[in-house]
Amino acid sequence: MTGPRPGFETLAIHAGQEPDPLTGAVVPPIYQVSTFAQDGVGGLRGGYEYSRSANPTRTALEECLAALEGGARALAFASGMAAEDCLLRTICQPGDHVLIPHDAYGGTYRLFDKVLAGWNVSYRPVPVSDPKAVRHALEEKPARVVWVETPTNPLLSIVDITALAELCAGAGALLVVDNTFASPYLQNPLALGADAVVHSTTKYLGGHSDVVGGAVVVADPELGERLAFLQNATGAVAGPFDAWLTMRGIRTLAVRMDRHCQNALRVADALAAHPRVTGVLYPGLPHHPGHEIAAKQMRGFGGMVSLRVRGGEAEAVAVCGRTRVFTLGESLGGVESLIEHPARMTHASVAESPLAVPGDLIRLRSALG
Ligand SMILES: Cc1ncc(COP(=O)(O)O)c(C=O)c1O
């Protein structure tokens, strides 16, 4: 695209998605193919050779994701965890140290604790919402990477990305932001100084609970090349149909996120007035400790709301089992409302760890309707 930089919705619909030059198809076709005919040995058409290395449907998704996050390069993976794994194995060496949030997504914690620790990459959970705590941790032991989520899953804490980017630049660490909960519509961490963004595209980007995927977007093209090398070497790529489904979701991301944000605020307000609720965790509420930073760095407060109930874990589990309209299930980001009990479901992998989530906590994913 030429001329002034298009708006978010235009990029979501057009970036990487020019009409197919051969047929004029207005959306990129699903190139459900493993290999590509060569015009003589090494004579590749458009650079395509074998779909693990590159596939045109995946390229379209990657170009779109790079445009939406304002990155130099995006890579699409088979899942969010595959994206995290490829990024970490690209930027870390045995002996490196990583700071992670003390309320990280359970799967991310498991990757550090049960997989990367075995390869001598150490980690330390830190309250990353507090830049002073991060500074102290970096002074005590230099880190190769500071890994954050904002808002976090499931406690909805907010991290000041600009403040941490400055700290990381001064300490020679890379700042990685898991932007799954915000989506690129609400927040662009690279513009705030982060080095890499990861997504579980399974969530808001895909948006319809029908595909699992992940992405890494980076500001530095050289880092993008190294990631592409490891992605091809290890192979956890997004398949063509999954890439196509994700792109189809992305085209309506803006309107979906606007409605998610509106509905989540109404749900949070209603819960805050409920006598059995002891706390509502939603960055859009003025009393949320991260409200001001969220208002500064996000274009909306997102669709996720967590709450704590008076009757403890037993009541939280009981509530999760008797809702109407809200379906009991893991994941988020689709069009339907979901409810879950993080301690026993999405975050069971952090039970009895320093990252364990409270038993009286319920997580809601507000729907479009
Ligand atoms: C914040 C966050 N990051 C990463 C992931 C992992 O993504 P996936 O399930 O697509 O592997 C999840 C999954 O729930 C998540 O919520």
C-alpha cells in the first residue's frame, strides 16, 4: 500500500491481502499444498519451495500481523506456545536468565519451569507491574529477557511497557510482551519500546473459537531472520487453513474488540455492586491499580473480567458450574461468553508454585452479545 499509513481497520482487511494476481480472488486462497513446482533446479516462483519454509496463505497472515503490530517481521505458528518456544530458543542461550511475571499465564510458566529450566535457562518470577521491582531484580542478576503480559491472565494486572522498555534498554535485556489479552487493536507494544510481541492468535485475533495459532512480531529485521531460521528448522508452523481462518477473524477484530470492551465494562460495573463479590479485577474500573497506565497505553480496556467471591473456592467452583449463557470452558477471544475457574483449569499448572492463583477467583470472557 502507498500514500499515508492506512488506519487499523484498513490494514486488518488489506495488509498482505491484495486480490490474488492470478484470479482476482478478493481474499487470499488457502494454498493447501506441501510443495511447489520449480522452474529448473532452484528456480522458485515467488520464493516458495516447501510449506514448512513458507506458504503463501501463511505469508499473507504474517504480513497482516506485522502491519497491525507495526513490526518489521511477523511469523505465524501452530499455537501460542510454539511461538513462545521459538522466540525464547532464538534469543536465549544455556546459562541465560529471564524475568517473568509473578502472575504469568500457566502455560508460559510451565514452559520456563518444566522445559527451559532443563536447558539451563533460569527464570525468576517478579511483580512486573512494579518497575522498581524489575530494576532491583535486574541489578541483582542481569537478565537476557524480561517477559511480560499486559493485561495479565487471569489477574488483569497492567504493566507500564514504556517504563520497562527504558529499564531493559539500560540493562541490555530484551523486552517481550505477550499482547494476547489486548490484541493489536487495543495496544501496540513495539511502538512503546518493546523488542518482541507474542500472541496466542487462538484468542481475539482468530476470534471465533475455531482455530489454535500463535505469532511473534519483532521490530528488528535481523531478529526476524533468526526467528524464521529456527521456525523452519523446528517446524511448528501455522497450516494454510489455520492461517486463513485467523486472517478471516482479523478482518473484524476492530468491531469485535469495541463491543467486547463495552460489554466487559457493563459486566464489571454490575459485579462490583453484587453482595457476594469481594473484588472485581478489570483495568477499566477507576480503582484498578493499573487503570491510569492502561488508559495511557491502551485504546480500550479489553474484554476480560475476573472476580473474587465471598464464599471462597467452593463458591467459585459452584458459580462456574451453574451459569446460563456463559459456557464453562477454557480459552477466550471468541464471540461467546465463557466462564472458568483459573486455579483448577487454565492455571492448574501453577498450583503450589509462587504463581498459584487464588481459589476464590473466577475469570469471565465477555461476549459480543
Ligand atoms: C496470555 C496467553 N499467552 C499464551 C497462551 C498460549 O497460547 P496457545 O493456547 O495458543 O498455545 C495463552 C493461552 O491461553 C494465553 O492466554
